[in-house]
Amino acid sequence: MGPLQFVTGIVERRHTLPILSNVLVEVEEHAMHFLATDLEVQIRATVKLETPHKPGSLTVGAKKLQDILRALPPDADTTLETKESRLTVKASKSRFALQTLVATDFPKIAESKDDAIEVALPQRDFKRVLGLVQFAMAVQDIRYYLNGVLISCDGETLRVVATDGHRLSMASYKLAEPIAKIEAILPRKTVLELIKLLDESDDPIHMALHTNQVRFTFAGIEIVSKIVEGKFPDYTKVIPIGYSNHVQLNRVEFQSALQRASILSNDKIRGVRLVFTKDALAIICSNNEQEEAEENLNISYERDAIDIAPSMATAREMILKI
């Protein structure tokens, strides 16, 4: 069940190309592979087989197979058998016969043949830096290069950056060894699948970056993804070199106050006023019914008063990542 779950996140139930709603199942003598793709991202998960099996391959409805296996008792002895164009799933007193399509029709993403720049780092560290920036990715923006995360490196520092044009988030990671200069934009779906599949261990994830494609391998999983074309904005120009105003506050208290104040925020605008004065912060929300919420926090701040009004979503997402 696990390997199948790893790949079905990118499968759409309805697709203009019906076979893309299927998962490719490939059996070798001592291994079984599950592969799914949306032609932009491809995920392959492998499970070892304890006893020798006859090699073969087929494609079957991914969601149907997943739903069947999920519904079976966890301790059930499950077998999969193929005959002609059907896959039969048997467990205890249950039997399911599924229609299949031939494996040769399944469209795999072609492997890039050019030389790759390779880097390896612990899974938990890569998961962490991606998680710190993913909230700032654009969603279906016509500026397609914003619908993802920029990965760049020039030496020992790996940087990941995301922006939707209104907010920007950047995280850095110091590599054990320097690598050649890289710069590539990972699609939004690839980023979300990586965050979902990576674990919190020190086991490595290997990244191989080609001209138009990137490959990640870890824990029996391989993700092949196209790279988003286009030029990512020069984020260095919008990140201040120095800050004149510094605030210290309790993150948990701030997060809770934002949550309470948001109850009376405008449903459409969803904005929040943050008023900083000497050693104090006022969090103010209001709505069209002339209702208002105000939360006051003790903070450490010594400079001139500041009154800003970010969106509530931006304020809450940013504080969650600190």
C-alpha cells in the first residue's frame, strides 16, 4: 500500500489522456515498481519482493486500486493476479477485478542524456528548507515562473526562494562540499510532493540537475520533474541588506493573537493592522458590520511608531515558518 500511495498524489481522476489516470505496475523477479506521471512530474516507488516473481507489466486505475487496498483489513493477505486484460485483487473473502491497459502505451518522461550536476543532503534538511518557502509560491499565475521554487547554488550555500509577487520567502542550507553553480525552478507540484514524501531522517536525498530536468532519489523513490522555463525575478534586489527596526516578541502569543483577531476580519479583504509603538504591539481587525477586534501584546521595540496592514494570511503564514 505504501509505495502505491507515494505515487498517486500526482494522478488526476479525469484526464484528457485516460491512461494518465492509471498507475504503471512493473514486476521484476525480486522487485515491484509503481510509476505515475502527469507528463510534468513522474514518481516511481519500489518495493522488494521476498520470493521470486514472474516479470511483467500493466497499467490500472490508480485511485481505484488505492481505494480497494485501503478498504481491505490491514492484516489481510492480499494477492494481485493478472489474466488477459484484467487485474484481480484477492484478500480473504474479497475479490476485485479491474480493467487494465497495456504498459507499452504508458507515457514515461524521457530521461535527459546530458551531464548532471549532483548534490546530496539529509532528507529532513531539504524538507525543512522547502517547507519554509512553499507558502509563498504562486498558484496558477500567468507568470508561470512564479508557480514554483527557485533552487540556486554557487559554492557551498544552497538557496531556495519562492514568491507570488506580493510576498517572498528564502531559506538557505550550507552544503558539506561545494558544487558547481546551479539555478532551476521546480514546479509547484514537484515541491509539494517532495515535502509530502521526504521524512525527518538523516538519510540522504540525491538531486541530479540536468539542463531541462531534475531527478531526486531517496528511500526507494525516484521523482523526475521538468524544470519551469523562464527567468525567476532577481530576489536579491528586494531583500534589504540591513534593517533599522528590530522587534522581539513571543511567537506563540503573536500567533494566538492573530488567530483571535481574525474572527472579526473582513471576509473579502482579510487584512490586519499591526501598530508598533514603544514596547507594544496592537493587532486590529474590523469588518463591514463595524465590528472590531483588538489584541495588545508586550514586545521589545525602541524606535518610531510603525503602522502596517498585511493580509491576515500572509502574517499568519510567515509567523508559522519562524
